Amino acid sequence: MTRKPRDPVAIIPGTALAGTSELPWRSLPGLDQLLVAPLDPIGFMEILLDMLMTIPGIDAAWIGHPNDDGRLVPEVVRGLHSGVISDPAQMIDLYDGPRSLGPAGRAWHSGRAELSADVVADGGLAPWRQDWLRLGLRVGASIPLTGVKGVHRLLNLYSGEPEFFLLNWPVAVLTEFGRVIGTAIENRLNQRALLRANRLLDTLLVGVETLLDPASEASVLRDICKRLSETDLFSCAAIGQVDQDGVFGYAIAHGKAAEDVRGLRQPLDQHESQQLLGVLAWKTGVLQTVDDYASLARLQQWREFALRGGWQSAAAAPIRRAGALFAVLFLVSEDNAVIDGDTRRLISQLANNIGRALDEVDLKAALRAEREQQSVIARHDKLTNLPNRRAFEETLPVSLAHAGRHGMVLGLGMLDLDNFKPINDRYGHAAGDTVLRTLARRLRGALRDVDFVARLGGDEFALIIEDLNSIERLGGFCDRLAAIVRQPIELDHGELVVVEASLGFTFYPTDPEPPEMLIRHADIALYASKAAKTTRTRFWMTYQEFIGAAPAQSHYRALLQSQSVEVHFQPIITVSTGAVTAIEALARLRDGEQLLAPAAFLPDLNAEDREILFDTVLRQGIAALRHLAPIAPELLLSVNVDAEVLTRGAVLPMIEAALAGSGIAPGRLIIELLESHEFSDHGVAQERLDGLRRLGIAIAIDDLGIEFSTVQRVQKLKVDHLKLDRAFLANVMSNPNNLVSLASNITMAASLGLSLCIEGVETTDMLDALRILRAPLAQGFAIARPMPLAPLTQFLARDVTHKVGDQPRSLLGAYATHIRWVRVFLFAPDEPAVWHHLRRASTLSLTKFLHRNGLDQTPLGEAYAALMALTDQPELDITAVATASDLVRTRLCEAIMAQGSSAAAPPTLQSDRARQRSVARGLV
């Protein structure tokens, strides 16, 4: 190796400074500045070694600390190939064996510097003799780095000159040098521990918030791993279990090197010295932790994974569900000093929290099953198992609202048997029951999943039929219904009977009355049909026929075919930045001077017409993407389609034709399934959706939480995006508690790994609340109204992106912040570390908001001050804190409702602070 020339006036040699009171290492240039520099431990050690390497005669240096096996692990190395000292087979052993006899082993135990004789003659250096000679090194010095808690590291210096240290650097000088350097490093380690304590609190808070609304077992495990791997503390998080073959492995893993973690597998019955950390945690039921993962002999089988993934520290904590071992939480960090007492407590708490969340999933499932069973009993007819009158009366208003939102015609029918009483009189009530049960099965089988049939009592049934957009369609449906009613029914004793029926229909919105009146009108049509049963040519009649009215006919269809469709576009933004992510294409129909919304013309369109409408909107939307490419090259386009049009089979060819030659990638399209229809054939629907996915097109479901859009339906259809119905925000200013259910849906969508857009964002206050609740996407008038292409181009050309903090800007945003605070409180009310974080963290505190807006002395401000005072008590009164928290929520609700009732109310607090102070101070 090339050696630095010796400086005849050396700085360090003891003989050069004999007779002075100054220790020789004090003369090292830059050392005093280094000792006070605000560096992290590794940065400090790197600069120190660089300084030492400038001393003539020192040819290599490194600093290391012992791992769990007692082997010295290098942290910072200069002048040596790291493999010489980091290979587990070559590592210095500080406690026993031939690799513990050198100067490093002696220095660790003696607490003073140790010098080696020439490597050629020093028996303690025999394991490394060949490496030293190959590198041109002859002697070394091992210096214990000592702090308040004793020796914690070793500094090793090497020289190619056989007597360098004996002649130039006395042992006492080296030992004193080690105390100064060791104290400086220890101080920085303590500072890092304080910083890590804050990261621990943040990580625990992330874990708590993630587990507050567990939707399912899979969502709990998947989402906690994802969130933990995104913290500053852990680079990867995984959940391990034993499979049916008795092999332990990590099926769920997120973060850096997640694939490597999934590759860690080991049979549980494999008894050997090298066992996975997770296997040990599973077998012992006790938290297992390691530092310096790659250096440990008992983990050498997986060293390649550790080196590739940068694993320094790791932990495996058992998760118990209902008191029994269920899984293992595995966490990996790239920090080699992360595992200490605080971290162990944190990881144990996280594992306990996961188990608690899983217990909550089980409890909710049991309660849900019980509620569903009770709901079925309360809302179903015992004889036929059809929905009963109560279920019908609850369903009808929802169906009418849904039909109104989506511009479709709804048919309400009342059906009554004509000759049922003679069957009861002749054959008995048991025979009548058989007839009713048989007829109920036939009626249910004749309807689509989207339609509804109930037994109201006796021999009377009610029907709700979706999407009846033509009399011809109604006629075909009623003919099929008549055929199944007239089919002979076999009684228990073998005799066949035939029944007849009468049916009355009315149509909404042609009949624009409330539910009670619509039922009356359907009954009127039923009685008219019964009255004419001796002369009628069909067994059904409509209320519109009875009063001489008829549904609107084909005016709008003619407009559609005359190419009078105009497409408007409404932006969808990323809430955290304000950036426009997508646009939704919305059809308008030009009727002279009028521009009609879908609710006005869709009821007059049949499925074929709606196919034409979809194709027209799609092509205009793709043309818009091409036009906008210079200013929004990655903008997504959402186009609506209903289930009936999708299953007819023409949608995919239409999309392929529209995209051909456009330069627009299929991945920029989102097909949004309108909630106005249910699939009559789920197999066909799934086939159509799979075809769209193969092309790269994303699938969205509109109006989550209304009608058919249940979580089960979302999972069954394997959609990519969800849109939360505007109903969740419609009355939020008069009932702020609606934000609680909205927050739960945000959590649910995140747990399922789905993109969620909140519709109906009509005010900036709503947008502020969504930002606080971490909603991903939003759409509504507060952002932009639907607009033609030219205004949209101008809208997108503006730079509307922004960076926002966590503090609320409005009372509604403050309410959303308090929701998050309460959710954490409910999850971990007894955890002191969490309490400290909740009390002081700006993310969840309203103190600054209330002060900034002059609300400190209002009833709201006083209630919040009282809550914060309770959290500062040494002994927490959980009941008192919960009561105080409820009062804060009540005061926030009162302030929001007072703000909403003011005709001159501006959108945010900051726009008119004086008015809002007066409103808040007026609250009692």
C-alpha cells in the first residue's frame, strides 16, 4: 500500500509535547470545532476518522460497536476493505474464542487503550495476520470510547511502521483521547434518542389512527403495514403467520425490500440454531429484537436479504387475537441503533393495538350478524320470506330519490290475487300458505336484482321496478308476470290449482307525488283492473291510463339523434394540493335556447339511445383530452355508463374505436358505473368489466353508500375508484356529525386500497374539512362547476396547486380536527405517550386556530381550554376527559350551525373574523 511520508515535526507524538500541560490530541487541527459541531453520531465519527487519517504514520482506522453476539460491528471505516472486518467469519469477538485475544478484546475489558506488537509476532492477531500483511499493516491500537455509561465503542488505528504507537502515542494519551471522543459520541447518541422519541410518538399515532375504524381483518393488517413502512422509523413492515403446511412466512409486507421480506420462510418444526426472528416470536410469544441484523451468526442464513435491503435493526412482536397467538408483526429499520427500551415498548404497543383492532373486527362482525338477523326478522314476512310492509315503506322513498337523481323512470305496482279466498275456503289455510309461498318464489325469480317485491299482507304484493323507460317494456314485463302467476300450483295433497291476479301501476316522475300518494295511485289502478276483470284484455292497468295521461314520448330521442348533445366537464382535484387530477364528462342536451341536464331527458331514452349518448360523450371527452394535452398531459377522463348499456356488449368496441388514432392511452380513461342500474346478469357484467381492465381502463362506482353500492359489491366488481355520494355532505352545515360517517368511508376506501372521490363539495369550508380528514379527491361547485371545453382550458391553465399545513381554516375544519383527536382518544385513552402527543401536537390541536380567530373567550374556546387542562393532569380522569371532549364537539356544532344560518356567512373564518367572533360569543 502507498504510505504517507512522515512529517518530522509530528503533531501527535507524545515526545514532541513532553514538558507541556496540553495533551497531544488537543493539537489535532479542527478537533475542538468538531467536538462542539451539531453532527449526528455517524457524521461525527466520519469526520474524526478523516482527521486521524491525516496524521503521518496512521494508515487505517475504524470505529465499531458490539452486536448481540458480542462481535465488533464496523460503523465507519477508513483505509481498510470493509470485508476484512465486517465478514462474520473475520469479525473480532469481544468475549471468547481466538478472535477475542487481540488488542480490541483486551481494550474492551480493561477499559484502557491496548497496543499490539508486530503482527508477525503477536499471537493474538493470528486470525487476521494474512490480511494485515496483504494490506501492509504491522501494528495497531485499540482505544475504548467511554462515556457516562462506560465503554460503548472501540476506535481501532493501524500503522505500517512496526513501532509507531510505542514510540509516538503513549497508552495514557490514547485512553484519555478515548474518553473525550466517547463522551462526544455518547452525547450525540442521546440527542438522536430524543429525536427518535418524537418519531416513536408519531409512529404510534399513525398506528392508532390507522386502526381506529377497522373494516376487516385484511384491511387492518394490510393498512397498518403500509402506514408503518411510510414512517421515518421503519423502512418495511410485515405480518407473518404459519400456513396450513406449518411454514412460517410473511404474506403481507409493505415498504423497501418488501419482496425480500416475503421471501423469508421457515418450517415451524425446523429445530436449528438459525431461526427467523418471527419464528422465535411465534414460538416464545415474546418480542424479539436485533441490531446489526447482517452481522449475527444466528441469522446468517438470511444475511443476503439483510445486506440487499439495508436492514440494520429488526423486531418481531407476537399479535394476540382474543387472547390467542394470531400473527407476528415484523418491522425493519435502516438505523442500527433504533432498538432500545422505548422502541421495544412502542412495538409491543403496536402489536397490542393490532390485536385490539382485530378483536374489534370480530366484535363488529358478531354484532353486525346479530343486527342483520334481527333486521331480517323485523323486515321480512315469516311465511314467504319476502320483505314485508315495513321494508317496503323504507325502500320506496330511497328508490324514488335515487330515480330522481339519475333521471330514470320508476314503476310502482300493487298486485292482488283474484280468486285466493275460495282456495282457503275449500282446501284450508295450509293450502293457501302453499299458494302464497309458491307465488312469492315465482315473483322474486321473475325480477332483476335491482327490482323489489314485498308481501304487504294477505294476498297483496308490492313491486318496485327500476328503469321503466317505455310502455312497451312495461307490457313485456307484465306479460311475463301474468304467465308465471297463472302456472298451476301443486298443493300438499297433490291437487293443482290456478290463480289469477290484478295489477296496478303508476310511474315516477310522470306521477310526481310523494310516496304515500304514489301508493294510493297504484292502488287506484289495481282496483280499476279488478273492476274490469270480466272484460279486460290484460290483467294490469296504469294510473296514467286511468286519468287519461301518458308518459312523455320521443322528443328528446329525436334531439339525441340530431346530434344536439353538448358535453360539459367538471374538474376533480387532489385535496392535499389542489391539482386537477381528472375531469368528469357530463352530457347536456340542446333544446333550442335551453340546455337540459340528464334528469330532464334520460327518462325518455331507452338502452339503445343511451348507448348512442355514451358514444357521443366518450368521443367528445377524448377530443377534449387531446386539446388539453399541452397543459395537462396526464389528465384522466371519467365517463358515465349504466349497467344495462354496459352489459349489452357495445361499450368496449365503442371505446376501442374512439381511442384508435387519438394518441390517448386507455389508462387515462375511467368508466364510471352509474348507481341508477343493477346488473341483471352478474356473469355477463363481470365479463364486460374484465374486458375493460385488460385494455387498461379503470373502473369506478358512483354514489358509494347509496342503494346498491355496498362494500361487498365494490369488492365483487373489483373496482379501482369510488365516488362518495353528495348526500354525505349535503346537510353537513346543519348536522356537522355527518363528518363522522364521511371519515369512516375515507378510512374504509384507504383500507381497501381504492381511490376515493368526495362529490358535492359546495363550499370552501367543506373542502377544508376534507383536507383535515385526509380525503384523497374532491369534486363540486366549491372547486368548479361543469363547464364547456373553452372555459375548462382557461381553468386548467391557471396554477391552482398549493401547499397546505395541518391547521384548520374554518369551523368545519376545526370540527374535522376534533374528530381525529377523539378517534385517537377512544382508541388509546390510557397510553401516556399518546396523551402527551395529543396534548401538544399541532396536527390535532385547536389551540392556535382558536387564538388566531379570536375565539379564546367564547364558550367554544373555554370548553376547549377546559379539555386541554384535563389532559395536563398527572392522573388522567378518562370519564371527565370524554365529557369535556363531547362538550367541545357540541360547541363546535353550535358554532357551525350558527354560521350556516347566517345569510351573509362567508366561506371561511379568515375572510370575516369579526362576524364569526360575534357568532361564537353569542353561543350559550
